[in-house]
Amino acid sequence: MSEKTSSVHYINYLALDKVLDAQHPISDKGKGAAHEEMLFIIIHQTYELWFKQILHEIQSAMDLFKADKIDESNIGIIVRRMDRVNKIMTTLVGQLDILETMTSLDFLDFRHHLSPASGFQSHQFRKLEVMLGLKIKKRHQFGGCPYHAQFEGKKKEEILELEENNSLFSLIEKWLERIPFLKMEGFDFISKYEGAVNEMLEKEIAGIKAANLTDEDRALRIRMIEENKKYFERVLSEDEHNKAMEDGETTLSYKATMSALLINLYRDQPILHLPYQFLRSLVELDHKIATWRFRHVQMVEKMLGQKIGTGGSSGQGYLKQTVDKHKLFTDLANISTLMISRSYLPELPKNIKDTLGFNYTK
Amino acid sequence: MSEKTSSVHYINYLALDKVLDAQHPISDKGKGAAHEEMLFIIIHQTYELWFKQILHEIQSAMDLFKADKIDESNIGIIVRRMDRVNKIMTTLVGQLDILETMTSLDFLDFRHHLSPASGFQSHQFRKLEVMLGLKIKKRHQFGGCPYHAQFEGKKKEEILELEENNSLFSLIEKWLERIPFLKMEGFDFISKYEGAVNEMLEKEIAGIKAANLTDEDRALRIRMIEENKKYFERVLSEDEHNKAMEDGETTLSYKATMSALLINLYRDQPILHLPYQFLRSLVELDHKIATWRFRHVQMVEKMLGQKIGTGGSSGQGYLKQTVDKHKLFTDLANISTLMISRSYLPELPKNIKDTLGFNYTK
Amino acid sequence: MSEKTSSVHYINYLALDKVLDAQHPISDKGKGAAHEEMLFIIIHQTYELWFKQILHEIQSAMDLFKADKIDESNIGIIVRRMDRVNKIMTTLVGQLDILETMTSLDFLDFRHHLSPASGFQSHQFRKLEVMLGLKIKKRHQFGGCPYHAQFEGKKKEEILELEENNSLFSLIEKWLERIPFLKMEGFDFISKYEGAVNEMLEKEIAGIKAANLTDEDRALRIRMIEENKKYFERVLSEDEHNKAMEDGETTLSYKATMSALLINLYRDQPILHLPYQFLRSLVELDHKIATWRFRHVQMVEKMLGQKIGTGGSSGQGYLKQTVDKHKLFTDLANISTLMISRSYLPELPKNIKDTLGFNYTK
Amino acid sequence: MSEKTSSVHYINYLALDKVLDAQHPISDKGKGAAHEEMLFIIIHQTYELWFKQILHEIQSAMDLFKADKIDESNIGIIVRRMDRVNKIMTTLVGQLDILETMTSLDFLDFRHHLSPASGFQSHQFRKLEVMLGLKIKKRHQFGGCPYHAQFEGKKKEEILELEENNSLFSLIEKWLERIPFLKMEGFDFISKYEGAVNEMLEKEIAGIKAANLTDEDRALRIRMIEENKKYFERVLSEDEHNKAMEDGETTLSYKATMSALLINLYRDQPILHLPYQFLRSLVELDHKIATWRFRHVQMVEKMLGQKIGTGGSSGQGYLKQTVDKHKLFTDLANISTLMISRSYLPELPKNIKDTLGFNYTK
């Protein structure tokens, strides 16, 4: 197999002459080359390559959601792509172990050359945050400037434009709102669910009253259940929900939240299984990004202690703040708070069950 | 190979009849057995088995440190055991993925049976925290009671006694204080180091002044270096250090801190290499325990949302607090803040270098 | 929360007094306790606990498949449980890293006590192999005795009985045979597929003829495609398939194989998505068990070199043979050989597509 | 921080405009872009970036070994770099999980464009094999041509030249031969060791004779020990060793093998600890590369079944052969066969112990 033939050669196909010629350690130019600078460059390049792949997947999911009517078979495709994104995130977290073989002393051999280049300047990672749905007002401010101030020209415009457009979050919200199962022929999900919750809580209170407990213990537990009750009431009230949205305590609309709850509760119904997997993959992604930030903080701590990061930033402080603050799908994770045991779950009427099943097995 | 012979059979050696007969799901007794309760029991049992192994390793490291004179070859043994503990922690973090295959709905099938059993009642994990050096005053308070209130009789006594004894932290502190390299024949480490730091900072300031920067940028960077300077001065002053200890800002003694710094800076000297690996393994352990807590919080969030944990605890809230607060070796991690580039590192005199080398190669 | 109350305490619920009192290193009895024996015992116990959990999941999947008519919603449940089994396998492979911190020298400190206990005596792992479908005639013989000779009494009977019963493999085969999509109202899958394959191969040959290749290259590639053609013909012929089964080259029946092919090709149809995930999870399990065996061989090599294993076995040799030989779902993996590009895939008629879709979206 | 300043910006420093502009899916040019081709390109690019990093580390280790007299402190540096290489290998194995999210059907969407590009054409991976020490005569032949036939011009010359030069294997062999501990003032390692082995084997035989065993069992075990004895004799004889080298059964010279044995047995002596870590890291690397090949075979099996790989190769078959055959440090792994329990280990005389210790603690 000759390179001369017109057919594709591995090296050309992968543009390796370009990719493998893109490592230019600055320390090489001075007297003593710093052995570890190569690692610093290469690991950042692999991060950026993977970010490109993640953007490719998220963009494709968004495109599929933008369709007026979502083909059910697309949910399967989206689930598989989200699974891929999560597996990439697992690698991104895991490969921090490689970077951590570079110690503080190794880093100091070339760190002064870098100033002020900084990992916070990753344009792709900012894009990812915006595409997922992070709004500028929700961002942790860093050094008194809006985060896009570090970009210029086309790169800045791109970010600003993305801010205006649909995000994955907003597309999912609309999709959840459109799902038509909240009210079906003679089945009003919310009122059925509310009834089940009340039955459950009353039974729990009766159980506690009958149990062999100290007075103190009994009072404590009944108080806990009453707090639970209030929580359920607040969540199920559309007015309260809208108020919470105005106060910035919650982001997902009432209707979308109820649909997400229904999907979680009735996930064993064939038509809801893939939507359930999808919602779960979003919470997973949120957690994996948070874990990546968290481990990143640890890595910086090992490398720099409390020193100020390259780019003049107290990297650690900033990163630490974003671990929780930049999470996007907390409202979906919180659906778990509303779950009730299968034994209380309102049985679906036969006609509804059929509607949620396959034609074939009808 | 017959079970009847006197020789050892795998099943007996591992006491498997005992270990594999220790799973008694409560939900099995009622009408509907909850399929996932088995997983809940088994994963907790594997956690406890691994905790036992970790305690075995930490105890052995403590025993070796308790010796009046530490045999240098023991440091190699301790390094290998710490490496093992860290590999166990990697497994403990990783296997949370298994538990997360149990969803909220699955958990609710048997959760009501458990109350008030709670993961916070792991006696071995409390022991581990205390043995590593976590002091009761540093602990995040949970529900208004001291943490040992949940234990009784012998188990409580054991914890209280451990609180009084040497911890791994205190043993390491003493070992670091005993290391005799801070002042050696004509080499005063601290003053040499101080000189090197000042030289470095002055050169940095000169560099900034010469650079093509905006006035604002230049002022910002010089201010940063001046803050660095103050930081170094504060850390190197024994008085300031003692004050910081009184204020609870730092825990490790001045002398131990200086020894740890020396080990980190001159880790390439043969005699210091294993001590360096050891100090690093402690920071690693701290980070791995923190990561385990962090991922634990995420797992509880997926399972329960904002619901209150078994045992009446807001598990998530408690766990979240301990992620940072229960870290023990932050002072060792912060040594990184004091590192200076090899190009500024004071050259060791020949006689000192020999002292830190091997006999053979002298 | 007192241990005295009637409520459940963590320690009791998990039977920890039993589980944590089941480690009895033999070397402790003699003069020098071998520090690493504890690790050896504990890691084997965690393996056995996880084997119990895997058996629990596989048994539950088999029970669901035994039902005369499989409820479609059960496939979703089975997929989740297989996913759990695979995550457990990931942990079992990963935690070999812990055992590998024990070196040859450490192991020799207590190895002589163990003889002839051997990891090959894991009754649960043998059960797992049999339940998945490993037949005694397919097993790699070890030391001239049937593998169950090492068990006695009830344990031996249990294994022999399992050999007679349905395995997961045989249940899946029946389920695949029952799936009713091979011939549907005017759609004969096999003949449609055969047509598509031929179209594809002809196009490939035309492409090669038109390409700018050396004569040698062209001849080589055409030969490759002709071999492919023969392969497809052989596989699609029921007679040839049955002959291959008799010769032991393939295990899965013709009808089941065709159903598996259909599921793989049309996996994007809603009704086939979960069956597809399920089939894939079986190949995954096969691969993970093989990886575990493979890494096990490496671990033994590190620990013992070419020494003979405990239990008088040349462990390495035996294990090495089983890596490939004990795989069970190779026929499912080989479905990939039969895949054709989506562009050649016969379009499903509208009525069939509806049949494979959801009621709701009809 | 403006891109206009002379200072370094993250994007420029990492040459991201080059790296992120090097993905050109061929399927994009035709009618239907294949979504998964991007993943295929990007993951291969990350593999190549990591190969470059591994080559950087191996080259640096070789350079340090080439020095006439190896500075002891360099072994510590080499150990850290080998540890890094092994962590990279862990990532390379782990990220196969990402590629496996691409299914057979996805791959077929663009596979025909690639022909005959093939992963076997990775120039860097071939270089790595040669630099580690893989000789062309030991290679598994593929398709009847020498492996370097697929390269041309400068790339081919580079490989051929590397074949002629020192490999890591040959450098390590020389280093082991130079280590001066086999004969030290009144301590002849080999004869001491031989005596210890004989004592051990005699004691084992006596133990078996005294044990309560069936005649058959006893005979079996005594036979095993006699085989062990022969094995030891063969290994310790320099003549037999040289014969085994001629027959291609072993590669490492007699003297180097004896030094490696000494290091493994007396690894707790301070001066031998890092050499021991180093030898172990080589076995680790061998195993990790083998695991990567093994998992690679599985991945290809999932993707293509028994289909022929891109590049006209039966990839699976070739890869399968290399898993074991391309291992390089088997002789080091086999040292484990020669280990004897610490209780039989000849005590080092005081003067030797001092020689292997630190000056300071003398």
C-alpha cells in the first residue's frame, strides 16, 4: 500500500502532519528545555479535541430537537449520543491522573513562560456551557469582567450569538411541554399523583404513631413528614412554581416539570423508557462536568497550592465556585424528591396503558 | 481435592458460608420483595470490608512510625501501603457507578424499612477519620449531637480512646520534626531558601517592568508579586506560624512544615525520594476521600433529590459540608505554594549532597 | 438513635458483626503474621459478594424470560439489570489493581499456608458460567477431572442440576425465535436482506473496477469481496447453518440468528430499541468476563511468574485457555459481520413501520 | 487580557487553530455526512497525540540511560516518567469505551471511504515498539511484507535506523549488567541464593511427607517440587541460560537476569528501592500495552465481527497474535518464578547492608 496511490492513507486522513506538528514548547527556545511542557501542551490539546467532539454531539442533539415534530426514533439516537458524551467526560476526568504526574516543581520550570495564558480561555468550553444553557446572569463572575471579554472578533461574536439562541435546556423544556400525556382520555396525571402523595403521607404518619418510639423521636419524625407535605404542595402548585421561577430558585417551567415527573414515575411504559434514559443522561452530564471541575480544583491545589493561576486568576477559587453554580439540570435531578414508591403509584387505566405501548402488542 | 482432607479449602479459608449468608433483605419478609435491596446490602458490605482493609494498612503505618528510630527501609514499605490504600479509594469511588444503577424508584421500594439505619453509622469510617487525625472540634456537627453519640458500649469507648491517642497526622508531624536536615554542617536551609525566594521575586518584578504591558496590567502584576512576597514572609516566620496555628488556620507545626518543604524541594536527592512519595500519597489520600464524599453527594442527589436521608439526616447537606471541612493534610498540599523553580533552588554543598546520597556511590 | 430501639441499625442490618469477623489469616497463628494475607482474604470476599449480586441479577433476568409471554416492559428492566452486571464487572476488573499492590515477595510470606485452596474453587463463579450457558463439553479441561469434581454434596448437586436446566443462553435463543417480525404482512426479511447484500457487493465490485489501482491491488480486493459473498451465502442458508451447529462452529439456532440480525439492522424502530440494547449488553458481558480473565492471567504472571498456582494448578495456563474458549455470546458478536450500510438497508413498508411503532404516534 | 498584547494567549500557545482545523470527514463531501466519522477522526488524533507524549518520555529515559555513569537520582526521575507513561496507557485503554459507542451500523456509514487507510499504519506506534526493543524477527508477520513496507521515504528510514540503535531493552540490560552488587566484599549472591533455594525445597518436601495426605496427592506434590528444583537449576546455570537465549526462549542476558533477581529480592534496601520500582514499571507497561491490544481486538470484534479490517487486513487476527507475541519484558516478569519467601532469604552481612544504605544513617 503506497502513499503514492490516490487512496486514503492513515497519516493524511488524520492530518497527522498538522496535528503532530502543533507542539511548540516555549521553554525549548531558551537555555533549558522543560521536559514537562510537552505534557502540558499535549493534554490541553486532547482536551480541546474532545471538547470539539462534545460540541458535535450536543449540536446534533439540538438539531434533532429543533424539528417541529420529533420522530420518536430520534430519542434513541439522542440517548446514544448523550451516552457517548458522558463516556467522553469519564475520560476527561480520568486523564487528570496523567496531568497530576507533573509536580509543582516540574510546572515551575516553564510556568513563567505561559503568563497570562490560562485554561479559562478555552473558547470551546465556554461555547459548551452556553449551548447547554448557562446564562450569563447565572455565571460566577470572574475578575469583574463578563466572561466573553477575553475573546475578540469572530470568537466573541460567536459566543454572544449563542447566548441569544436556543440552548439544549430551552429545547428540552419545550419538548417536555409538548409531551401530551399529562391529560389523557379520562386521566388527569397531576390530580391522581396528588392523591397518591397524600395517601402515602397519611400512612407514614399512622405508621409512626403506632411505632414503639420515644416521644421525642416520634415528634421529630412527624415534623419531618409535615415538612415533606409542604414541599409537595408547594411544588404541585403552579402559582408557587412560577414564583420560585421569578425568584431564581427554579428554572424549568411548571408544565415541563410535571412531564418530567410523569416520565420518571412511569418509565417502565415502553413509550417512556427512552425519554427516561434521556433525562437521566442529562443529570449524569451535569454531575460529570461538576466532577471534572472538582477534580480540576484538586489538581490545581496539588500543583500550585494557594498560588494564583496562570492568567492572573485565582483559578482554584473561581473553579470551586463553578462546581455547583454552573450546574444546569438540577431541576431534573430534583425530580427524585417527588418520587413515590411503586406501591402508591396510581395504576394507569387500560386504555392509557395501551396508548403508551407498542402497536404490535396491543 | 476433597473438602474432607485436613488441607485448606477456598470456601472455608474465606469463611464464605458466613459472608455469603449475611444478606437478609427486610423487604423479603413482607409481600413484595424489593429486587434492589440485595444490591444495597451487598455494596455496603463491600464498603465495610474495604474499610477494614484500609484500617489494617493505616494501623500498620502508624505502628512503624511509632518506633523510636524509624528504619529508612520502612518508608518504602509505608509508601507501598499508602499506594494500596489509594488504589482501594479509587475502587470505592468507582463502584458508586454500580449503586447509581439503582434509581430513586427502586430505592423507594424498600427505603421505608431501613429507617433509621444510615450510612453515617459506619463505625469503621468514623474510626478511620479519627485515626487519620480528624479532631472532634474540626468536625462538621450533625444534628446537634457529637458524632459518637450514635454508638454505644464498646464501640463508643473505642472511638473515644482513639481520639486520645496518636493519630497518623501527629505521628507524621513528629517524624518530620525529627528529620535532621534543616541544619547540617554549614547549611542553614531556611535562610538559604529565604534568600532564593527574594532573588526570584526581584527578578520577576524586573521582568514585569521591562515587559511591553499596559500600565494597568503592569501595576496589577506587581501587586500580585508583592502579595506573594508577604505570603512567603508570613510563612517563614515562626511567630506568625504559631499565631496561625492558634487561630486554627494551620495545623502542622513550624518545624514539620519546614521539613516538608525541604523534602519537596530536594526530592531528587536519593534519601529524600521515598519521603517525598510518602508526603504526596497523603495529599492523594485526602483528595480521594474528598472525591468519594463529593461523588456520594451526587449519588444521594440522584436517588433522593432534596429528600431527607435515612436516619433522619439531610445526608446531602451533611456530606457536602464534610467534603472540604474534613480534609486533614491541606497543610501538606499547601507546600506547593512555597515551591520555587529549580533554577532558583540553592545548590547543595558537596558534603551535604554526599550525606543525602548512598554510601555505595560516595 | 439508640441501638436498643426496635428500629434498624446499620450494623445489624448489614450483619457487620458477621461480615467483619470472617477474616482469619492463617499466618497469624504462627510466628510471623504476614501483613498482606488480610488483603488476600478481603479482596476474595468482595469478589464473592459481587458474584452473589451478579447471580441475583442473572437469575432475575432468567425468571423474566421464563414467562410464557414476555411483557415488553420487562425488556427495559432486564436491560437495566444487565447494565448493572456490566458495571459490577468493570469494578471487578478495576480492583485487580489493588491486588497487584501485593508483590511476589509479599505473597510468598503466606502462600504455603493456603495450599491447596485455589481460586478455581469458587462455587459461585462456576454457577455463573453454567447459568449463562457454558456447557461442560465446551469447557477447557483442567487437570483431567470434570470441573465439578472439586465440589461435594449439596454444592455438587446444585451445579449438576443447573447444567440440566435452562441457561440464559437457551432462554434468549427461545425468545429470539419467538419474536414475530421475520415474516410480516408482505415483508419477508431474509429475502429482502439477501437482495440488499447482493446489490451492495455488486456495487463494491463495480467501484473497484473503476478505481485507479494496480492490477495486483484490484485482484486482491475483488477476491476479498468474493470471499465476503460466500460468507453471506453460507450464513443465510439454513442448511449450512445447521451443519455449522453440528460441527460446533456456531451455537445459536438459525431462526434466532436471523431475529438477532433483524434487531441489529432495524434497531432504530422504537419496538426494537430495547431488544437491541439487550443483545449488545450480552456481548459486553462476554467481553468483560474475558477481560477479567485476561487481567487475572497478568496478575498471576506478576505474582508467580511461571510458578504453579495454589491448588496445584498451573493457574496461568488454565486461565489463558478460558479467556477465549469460555465466551458464550460470540454468535451475537458475529452479527456485526452481517451488517450492511444504512444506504443499502431495505426500507420498511409503511404498515410494518407502524407495527413496530408506538400506538400513540400512529 | 487582550489577544493583541505580546503575551501568550491560550489559543496560540496550544496552536488550536491548527489542531481544531484538522478534522475533515470524507463523508461530508458526498450526499450524506456520516455523523460518527468525526468521532473516528478525533479519537485517532488523541491516540496519536498521546503516542507522541509516550515517545517523548521513553526517549528521555533512554537518554538518561545512555550516560556512561548513571546518576542515582536519575532513577527517581525515570520512575516518575514511566509512571506517567503507564497512566497514559490507562487512559488509552479506557477511552476505547468511547469508540465502542460507535456501532457497526454507524461505522458502515463511512467505512468504505477509508479504504485502505488502516490503524496499522500508525508510524508513531511502530516507532514505539522498536524503541522499546521489539525486533523485526520477533514480530508477527502481517500479509507477507515486512511491517515497514507501508512507510516510505523519511518515515521508512527513521524506522530502519531505530532498528539499528539501542533500544530501551538493550540499555536496561547493560545497566543491569553494570550494577555492581552481585559480588561484594565476601558476599557471592548467586551461591548464597542457590543455597537458600535448596534449603527451601528440602523443607517443603519434608513438610509434604509429614502431612496427612493420600498417597496420590503426596506423590503429585513431590513431583511438583522436583520440577521446581529442575527449573531453578536450569535458570541458575549460565550455560543453560545462554543456550535458552540461542533458542530464543529468553532474551535477557544471564548477568542482567541475576541483577534483576537481586533487586527483586532485596528491594527493601534503600539503594534498591527505586531500581525495583523501575523494573516493575516495565512489566506494568508490557501488560498495559497487551491489555490495549486485547481490548482493541474486542472493539474490532464488536464493530466488524469477522469482517476484514480497513486496509485489507484481518485486523482482528493480526492484533490477536501481537497481544502475547509483542511483549518485551517477559523475562523481567518471570523473575517472580525465582522469588523465595523472606524467611529463606539470605541475611545480608552488616557491611553489605551499610553499603546499600544511606550515608546519613550509617
